[in-house]
Amino acid sequence: MKLVTLAILSCVVAGLVAGIGPARAQANFQEVAGSWSGGGMMTTKEGPHERVRCKITYAPKKEGQSLRMDARCASDAYKMNLNVNIDQSGSTLSGNWFESEYRQGGQVSGQSSEGLIEAKVEGTTIVGLLTVRTKGNRQTFVMESPGAWVSQVRIDLSRDGTSTSQAAPAKQ
């Protein structure tokens, strides 16, 4: 169970660094501020898939050079409460995470280049490689951990309060 939760948190950690570009770090940290929600699937090395739902709050700090993230994710069998702090120096990202359900923590590190994030999440029982993209009010990230019990997780998030159905005004 710990491995599933840690695999999910790896993806969620990656989401917090999504959209950071070297030339626009401050603006982009501000752009992800607020609440996001969504879901996706995780795949185990034996092949079964399980749905995952997440609610995430991003809070930029230090004039956009740092970010705090609080996340809650759950599947039918697991739940997770995660806190993450990330700092940016140029295009280099570094920080730490702590998951309170299973009392696990670790480090996150990565690089940002032209909107593409490549990050590594490490803990006592997991190492995950991440690819992250943010476009407008949507975030997509994928974690791959070859050889781990959960080999892949993909989560799609939307900023709360936005959807394509809001494009047309409501009739009165």
C-alpha cells in the first residue's frame, strides 16, 4: 500500500513544478496559484489499472521563487495527504515532500526548460522520473518508475472554477 501512495505522490509533486519556465519563473508560480482538481490512472507492473482523484492547492511564496503545495489524493483503496515545498534557482528546481498518512518523506529535484519539466522524486521506498506540462488551466503529468510495483501514473488536473462549459454565458 505504501508503494501505491508514494507513486501517486510522485506525480502530485511533479504537478507543483509544472509550467515553470526559466525566463518566467515568478509569473508562472503565480499562474498556478489556487485550487486544482482532477484524476487519472495508475498502472501496476502486473497490468491492472486503478483510478485516482486529486485535489491540490498551490501557494506561491518568496515573490514567486518558492511554492508550497498541499494535496489530497485517493483511489478506491488508498488515500494520501501530501505537503511539498519547492525552490527555484534559474532553471534548477529543488525541494522536499512529506506524506502524513504513511509518514514518508524525501527530496524532489529537476530542471525546467521552455515549459517542459523533467524531475526526479526520491524517498526511502520510491524513485520516480517525471514529465510535466501546464497549459492554461490544465496540467498533465506522468510518473514512470520502471521495476516498481506501480510502474506508471498519469494525472490530469483542471483549475477549480474553470471548464469549457463556462465559455458560454448562462441563460437568464
